[in-house]
Amino acid sequence: MKDLIDRYLAAYNAFDIDGMLALLSPDVRFENHSGGQLTAAATGMDEFRELAGQSRQLFLEREQRILDISFGQDSAVATIAWPGRLAVDIPGGPPAGPVMELQGSSEFSFANGRISRLVDRS
């Protein structure tokens, strides 16, 4: 599980969408929660690819780093440090340019040697 997470984060940090997809189950479920609100979701490879492509256009740079991780039988929860720099202004949100420093968690579930569910919270 740790190897899958490490490979996924390396692909994420490199904006390598195909590399990310190679590690996911065909029926993957992704959710992003910010401030307690669901801000993005995708089910399946096609929706994930589309969402990842949209996200790729938003950032000049980004990096997820694991600060701590705990494992269950088929799951893991990682505390994540996330610095990133937006490429565009977010309406009603942060402007492009300055580095944002966020911290949150990523919850991973696994099935058949792949990531089957990923929930990011910040």
C-alpha cells in the first residue's frame, strides 16, 4: 500500500495524469473536501482524468508530502503537507502567484492491488 501511495504522489507532483491513472481501480472514487464542504468528486477513470486535467491547469506547481501515515487492513490515512502555487486567480478565493501552504489528510482505500478510493481533506 505504501508503494502505491508513494508512486501516486510522485505522479501527482509531476502532473503525470497517466501515471496516476495507472495506479487506480477502473471504478475509482475520488473526493476533495475543503473546509468541510465537498468541492470536487469523480467516479471512474474518465471522470478522474477530466478532473485531474482541470486541476493541472490551475497550478504552476504543487507537491503533496506525507507527514504521517497509518495503515488499516485495506486502507491508509496520511497527514499531508501541501504547498502549491496557483496559475490563475480563483474567483472568491486566493490569487495566482503566491505559494499556498496547506495541510490536510488523504484517505486511501485499496482493492485488487490498486487505489480504489481517495478522499482528500483540507
